[in-house]
Amino acid sequence: DFEEGVDFLVSGQQPAVTPVAYTMDNSGKCCDLCAATAGCAASVYYASGRSSDAAPGCYFKTEAELAHKVKGVRWATACLPRGLRPSAPFTINATVPGDLLTDLQRAQLVGDPLRSSNHKAPSQVGEWNGEVWEYKKQFTLPDSMLPAEAFETLLVFDGIKMGANILLNGHLLGTTTNQHRRYEYEVKAFLKQGGINSLSVVFQRNISNDGRFMACSGGWDWAPYSRMRDVQGNPFLTRGIWKSLYLVTVRRVAIKYFVPQVMYRGTWPTTLVHDGQVDFEVNVTLHFWARAAVTGTLRLQGACRWGPPLVAPRHGSSSNVQHDSFIPSRLANAEGNGNAVSAHTLMFRISGAPVFMGGANMIPMETLEGRYVPGMHRQLIRSAADAGMNTLRVWGGGIYPFDEWLDACDEAGIMVLEDMMYGTDGIMPGASQTPDQEAELRHQIRRQSHHPAIVGWLGCNECGGAGVWTDFVMTTVASEDASRVVRSSSPFGLYSSGVNTISGLPNRQKLIDIPLKSEDARGSPWPPGQEDHSPYQHGGLFPAVNGGGDLFTPPVVVGVQPGYSVGPSEPGYVKTETGISSMSSFESMSAVLDKSEWSLHSDPMHERNYPCDNIIISYFGDHINLSHTGEESFKQQLYLCMLGAGLQRKANIESWRSTNIWAVITWQLNEIWPTGGWGSLEYGTPVAGQVIGGRWKPLHHFLKESTYAPVSAACGASKVVMDDSDASASGPALCYVRNDLPIAFQGKVLVQLIHFGTGVATMLTDAPVSLAAGAGAMGFFCALDGAMPSSSPVRCSSFASMFASEGCTSDGSDCMLEVLVTDASNNNDNNSNNGNKNNTTNNKNNITNNNINNNNNITNKLLSRNELLLAAPSKLRLPAAKVSLQVYNPPAGSTKLDVELTSDAVALYVWLSTLESGRFSRNGFMLRPNSPVKVQFLSFESEGVSSQALEASLRVEHLQMHLPVRHASELASV
């Protein structure tokens, strides 16, 4: 934002640029003034303003950082002095697909743009913004490429980023202006048979592109902010031919798009259906290139049922175009009438079964397209599925997903909700009803429509959905695909026309959006039918390019709602964005910083998006020196940052899962660079310090172990939590067990109390459990004795009673809970109920340490393991602990390697990290004394890993290494 004394208006110091309607002439004058003025680091021209803002005109920036946005003023043009631009042409090798900046790095003309503060430095990269860049290729064609019977030869560009002119043998074929489109040119007349052909792609800054490129290219609150601006003032970092280009010989006809639409025919089921029980109509549209009309026969073979793995068997090829298990449903009421325009439950059904959508929002994996490598998207999807995710939302400020990403979602059974690519926070232009944008939308829907994983199209992120988003964007989308749910925004209200209000599918009527109208909540404490983006916990307290977060009460203890009715027929809601910012591991962050910068308070951390001071201090206290520099200090800072973020998300999501919630989609899945971002996976490009697909952060492991487990349980305070849970345990100690499987569940739930001082585990509940088919089937029971609460408000024994009876301190700071859910094969009791009635009954007994922590006997039957704090980490009374590990030699070529850990005392949140590409089967867990735990390192590489390679970089840390040991003498006497 404009700051007195930092930014200054040209008036009074240089001749002012007259503020008139936005034109390139005026912005150019502003750039010229900056270039001619000593001390001007950058200039910004504002063509319009508001009475509360600084007046329109030309502003200079005298510090290194360039303001990318000023107080809501939408249009800005920015530039840098031109003194360092190259004065003479030069040539380097280019890589296609790729990008300019990556090619410059490979040519050693610039350093790593993501290292230290290179992306902001006044280097040659920043000064080359206005240059003309020409990609040039000479080639000869074999005779087979130009047969006499060929009707045409097409030159196809799958993707070009930023404005460029395309020339073949000196003939201008066209101008590209949209990164999200495919461009095709008829070139047979221009090609030389037997001679040398010359193809040129000339990027020029003065080609207007209307902002139709990746909106986060020039920076976001989790992406590197660039100084570079296009001709319209839109920020970007690089450009290039970012997807494949190729020649296609067409003899008679070429299929451009294969578009299947699978429509369910019948009454809407409310329970799981199976193959052969329902009917579908499959319509296929082929989009051709042809000189004249053609006729033929299309044969499809091997069509099979698709669905999430909990609902339908997975199949390995997206070429199986039938997705007949997809029966989406937003219930208008318990029965559904198809005409209601209000809703009390927002949810999806797959094959008739209600589905809890647990997942994350996907941002681009790269801001430098030349770094993409095959396999990175597939590994990222594998990591999402392995953590229990069944849904990913493609966020609208990035790119439409790659085929590899969609193929992997098809194979893993991941449901996809996809925004159209519009950044809507004022940095980039929004949607406009232009032929170019219509062509973009139609191309992308047709290109992706054969992927059964896609279950819904969304207009944009947080744009509200009214106006152009409904009237143009989603009307265009609905005209292309009537087989998937459409919504004009996320979050969004409803349509009064244009969709079937039971299924959410387009019905060829005019789309008319209306604000959400909730039905009677029927006494429930959560808003019926609401799609919510919140809460978010921003990092803060250290001056950085992003921030805003302050100290907060750390969510630790799960809130368990005290018995309000739940299920598909009850009022429900969804959270499609919610998150917390955090840094990445030492392995990831140290690789992009100099050793002198290994600190959360080093100079480059001002540019690494969100700081982490408030998260660390809120969870772990203010005794940690966050300004200290060095390897051990940086490891401590990053460990605590990631752990605090993971604990915050875990406590909140597990609180919400006790309510009638039908989707939790975290913000966000991945990182675009090593920074203070929002992902549960680290930066996933396999460059120095990183692993392909992204290293798992603690939150991702928590999601796998319990938070996103399809059958899970948690215990906590008896209260409704809609935002953040509490930092301490008080009131009735209530538990829930939730079944999100589409079939009935029978098994056992165990609750035990762990004493930090001795490692002794006291069994509180050992009970059979029987739950109806899910999703959202729940049972509630008291933590201390397993009894089902029979009254409202719930009358379970309090935490105070638990602590007193079991020998914990009054604030629970020397104990924690562990809750396990096992399936029926591990349940030898004969007193579990049959049928669908929710039930838990107590069978209290004592279990030795080895029965739980040495879980070799129950590993294959364990469905979820939940370790639950009862006090904030800064209050915990923990003993000193020494953790040892042993790495076992795997068989040759194995992708799995055993690691055994032991401790001489209770050690919390034991964390393994390595430079090797892979993850651990468990991580961030509790170790008890004399109870070894064996985990596996699971390599992401097909050739596997040796024990020597793993040991070379393997390290282990735990909470006590980074916090002062409290009350050791008191703990020894417990």
C-alpha cells in the first residue's frame, strides 16, 4: 500500500503524469520518469482511485519491494528502471515444454530464482521484462509427414504462456494471448517438403493478454511476489511454451475432443447401489477437424464402474469413459422434490451413498513451468490418497489440471471439484464475456470431460457467483456438460433455475443464482446448507510480505458436540476452505537459503510469505529464540512451526467431524515453493532439498492416522465447536466414533490414558461398537467408562474427575489420551449389537504396554489411532527422553525399508526426516519407554532405496528436544 516517505507522488519532484483513463501511453511515461530519476527502484501508475486513496498518478517506489496492489485500486502498471537490460541480442538453448526463466538459469545467466531473495533482486531477470524473446526451431520433414493424400497438416500448441506471434517460414500464423487455450494452425500450404522449415514463437511485452494466464504467476500469499509486469500491469514471473507443440497429419478427419456424458436414469437412490441395479444413458460427442462431412462408427470397449475406493472398485485407466457410479445429490429435503430452492443439507452422494468429502485445495505445483517433470503430479495424488483424502478442489487462480494429475485422480478414486481459472482478489482481471474466454472454457471442459474423477465444475474462487459468473462462465460450462454438478462460485448459494435441485445437474434452462436460503435448523447449532470458507490462522508477528496473524489461544482439545442429531436427513454444512500457514522442513528450507540465512528471522524470510512466530509462541511459549541463526536453531524453529500448525488443524477438524459436516477441504494440499504456505505437502519438484510430489508435513500424517480416517474416534470436551477448539480439557469428557464407510461397521474402540512420567497406560474404555452404514453414522460415549450418554445435556464424568481418579495433575498437563478403532476381526466380544443401531458398551479391563504400542498383532486391523493432548504443549510436564533408531537392510530393489525406534521415556511427536525421496508409514507419534515401534520408509522411487542411503541423511527429533523439561522430580514420583 502507499506509504508516506516510502512511496512518493511525482508531483513536486518530477512533472506529474496527468491522471486520465488507463492507457499504455500514460503508463509508459510513468516508466520513463522512473528510469530518469535517481533513487527510483520502481514506479506504479494508477489510472483510477477512490476518495479515500492517494490520488491517481505516477508513484515511485524507493525500497526493494514493489507494491503489487494499492488499497483496492484494481488497475496498476508497474515497471523497473531499464539500465541493466542487455544491449545486444544473444542466444541460449531453450527447452520445450518449459519457460524462459528456467532456461536462463540453465544457461547460468541467472541464479536459482527461488533461492534466498533472488526473485526480488534487481538482477538481469527483472530488467529483461520488456525485451523481445524469440523461440526458434529449424526442422525438415520426412515424406510420411506430408503424404499426397493428406488433407491438411496442423501445427498444435497445447499451451503458450503470455502474448506471442507464431511464424512459420516467415508467414504469420496468428497471435496467442491465452495460456489456458490450445492453438491449432493449418500449415500444409506453408511447409517445405524436403527443405528446411523455420518455426518462430516471438514473445512481446506489448501484446495484450487480458490477464489470461496463471493468476498466481506473479505472486500470492503463498507464492513468490515478482517485480515483473505485463503490458496491462498484471504481475508475472516467467513466460514460455509451457506445454507440448507438435505437427498432426490429417488424411480425412481428426478427432479433437472425445466428450462422454453419462446420465443416470431412474429414481434417486438413498443407499448404496451396485453394478446392474441402475440404468444409465451414455451420450458421446466427438469434435472433429474435417474438410467435409464424414460418417463412421465409434466402438467403446471395457467401460466399467468408477467411484471412490470406499464406494466402488478402482480401475486403472481413464480411457474407461463410463462413470456410472456418479449419482451426485444435494438434498433439498429428506425426500427431495427437485424444485426446492432452499437447502438444509449440502452433500454429495456417489452410487446413492452419502459421502463425506475429506480433502484439500490444489494449487499449481510450480511457478516455473520448466521444472515440471513426469511423475510429480502422480506422486502428489498418491500422497493425497494415502492420507485418506477422497476429494481435491482445483483452485481458480492457477492452471487447469494436467492430464497426468487427472489420470492419477481417476486411478485413485479421488473426486475432483474444479474452478474455472479466474483469480478474483483484485490482482488479476476477472471474467469477461469475450470470444477468447468462451473458447478457453469450451476447450477445457471438452479436454477433461472423459475423466470420471471430475464431479463438479465451479465458476471461480470467492467471487460470489452473481452476474458474469452465472450468466456467462457457468452458462457456457453447463452448455458443454450437463452430466456434472455446476456452481457459480465457491462458496455459493443456490440456483432458482437451470439445475435439478436434487442432483445439482444442469437441465438446459436459464441459470439464475440466488443467495442461500437456509431451512429451519431444527434446533441444531450449525447453519443448514451452508458452504463455508473459514477459519484461517495466518502467521504473523514478524514483518513479512504477508502476515496479519496475532497470538491466539491454541486449539488442542477436541470439542465433541453433545448429541445433536446427525445424518443425511438432518441439517448439515460443508467447509470447502480452511487452513493454517506453516513453514516446511529443514531439508526443504535450508536448500534454498545460505547458511547465514538459516533462521526464521533472516532477511529472506521477509519475502517467504507468512512468518510463524505467533504459531510457535501460542503453542510452545515465548522462550524460543526465533532470531537465532544456525542449523540446530533452524531445525527447532521449523519443527515447532510445522507441529503447531498440524495440531491446530487436527483439533479443529476432529471437532467438526463430531457435527453433521459433509466436507472438510483444507487450504491447501501443496506448496509452490519452500515458504510459509498453507500446504500439508511440501514443494514437490525434485530439485535440491525436495522430494518428488512433496515431503509430508506433520499435518499430513495426522490426517492419515485419524483425522481423515473413514472410521475414526476422538475424545474431548462436551461442546459444539464451529471455529477453533479449546486449549485445555474441562467439563464432561465425551467421545464419538464416526463411520464414513458406505456399509455398516462393527468393531471395537479403545480409550487409554498415558502418563508422561512413567509411560503407564490406563485403559478407560474397551468397547464393541456397531454403526449403521455411513457416511456420517455416529455413536457417542463417555471417555471414562464407555457408557452411552442418556440425557441432554450430556452427563459424563468430567475431566477433573478423570484426572483425580487416574492420578493426573488437575490441568491434565502430565497425561494424554490415545483412542484406537479396530475392525470386527480384532473384536472377540460377542455382546456387540447386530443391525444398524448405533451402540457402544463398556468392557473395561487392563492392557499392558505391548498390547498397544507394540502393535504388530493389530497393525492390519487398526483403522485409526488418535493421540490427543489434554493441555497446550507449553504447559506439558514432560520428562527428558532419548530416542534411538535402527535401520534394517531391505531386500535388493525393495521400495520399503524398516526403521525401529525406541525411547527410554515417553517422547512426544517423534519425527523422522531424510533427504531421500519417500515418506514414513508413521510419523509424528508418541513413543513409550521400552516399547519399540517399527515403521517403514516407503520410497517414492521405483528403484527403491538402500539402508546406507537412508542412514546418510536420516535424523530423528521429538518435542522434548525443543522444549524445557518441566517438573522432572514431580514426574518421577507419579
